[in-house]
Amino acid sequence: MQTLHIIKIGGSIANSDRRLTTFLKNFSGMDTPKIVVHGGGTAATDLCNKLGIPVRMKEGRRITDKPALDVAVMVYAGLINKTIVAKLQSLSCNALGLSGADLNMIPAQKRQHPRVDYGFVGDVQPEDINTYFIRRLLDEQVVPVFPAITHDGKGQLLNTNADTIASALTIALTKYYHTHLTYCFEKPGVLLDVEDDDSWIRQIDREKYDRLKDQGVINEGMIPKLDTAFEALRREVNSVHIKHVDNLLNDKGTELTL
């Protein structure tokens, strides 16, 4: 089996020209099949604020009404996605930007929650991902670049957590590759103290995570990322790491274990 790296980068990375350029230089040099999944929450929030559109979050997840969805599609699937593709092309790395609607690659279901109306937010199941076309692209040495936009199969675009997309893609492709999932963001890893970058944890298992979460040590925004990361490990993904974007090619960061 070939090795496949799926790298998710956060919105703050995608919104920083310096960090994004450094990441893409390192990423383009990885000599294996690879996929980028990106968010864009920072840029979307900035644009919403400029347009007077309220930004609402619940348990680290964005609530998306129709105006917020329009902004998400424009920013994620438009500006950020095509910027990443263009920068990869400049590095002689053939890339193709694809929303989940393209070729029906990542269908989703509108989130149903008993207490919170998340609006136009989609949930993704690994079993629904169209791996055939993704594998064809990888076979042709094309790098798929996925934003946090999916669809419901009925013509409705949906805003979907990029961490969840990255995890689901990795799980879906595990039967065809040795899969390695990495979440890259602006911190060195999972932190015991969100204000202290030196407090990063070298390794964390599910039991330790649950204990720290119950104690309120884990930052609320990190919880969805860790939940999807541990789900990937449970579904036989070979490795999962959370690290600073500048450490993509080294072993610094937090390794997750079961």
C-alpha cells in the first residue's frame, strides 16, 4: 500500500500569507500522495464583521444562517481555495480545488440537533465519501484541495467543519492507503494551558483526553478537533498528529494514541 498524508490547516494559517507560503513549500515537497483540507473561519469572521453579519458559535462550532453560508462559500471555496491552488501550482505541485459538491465527492446531511439549530451546517459520514474519483486524482499525482463546503445532494451547499472532513476523508481512504492525518495550526500541539505554548502535550490517549476535558483543561475550540481525531484512530487510521504548521516535516507536536 502507498502512504497517504491528509493535512488539515486552520483558517488562521490560510489567512496568513507567510504561514501559508511556508506550509505549502513544505507540503509540496512531501513525496507521497497527499490531500489538503482547509478551513477559513478567521477570514470568514472578518468578512462577516465588515458586512454586519453576526458570528455565532456553540461548543466550538459555527452556527451558519443563510448570509453566513454565502460568506463561507465565497471565502472557503473561492478566495482561500483558489489561493492555495495557485500557490501550489507555483511550486510545480499540480493541485485541484474541489468542494464536496464537485463530482459528489463529499455529500453531507444537514445537522439535526435536539437543542441547537446550527443552520446550514452539514455532517459527513466516511461511508458516503466518493473515494473513486479521489483515488483517480491521486493516481494522476494531482493534489486535491478541499474547503469546508459540502452539499446535501439536493442542491443545497452546507458549511462543514474542516476537521470533520479531514477525519472522514482519512477514514474512507484507509482501506486503500496507509493513512496519516495531521492537523496543522498556529499552536505547537494540544496545550494544558491555552496561554502557554510551552505546555504542549507530547502524547495523549483517549483516557487522558476525557479526563482533561472533564476538568475543563482542554480549550473548547480544541474539542471538535480531538473528537474527530480520536474517531479516525478508532477507525484504523495509522497515525494522527496535531502540530504547529511550521513543524509539518518533523516530529514535534502532539501524537494521539488510543
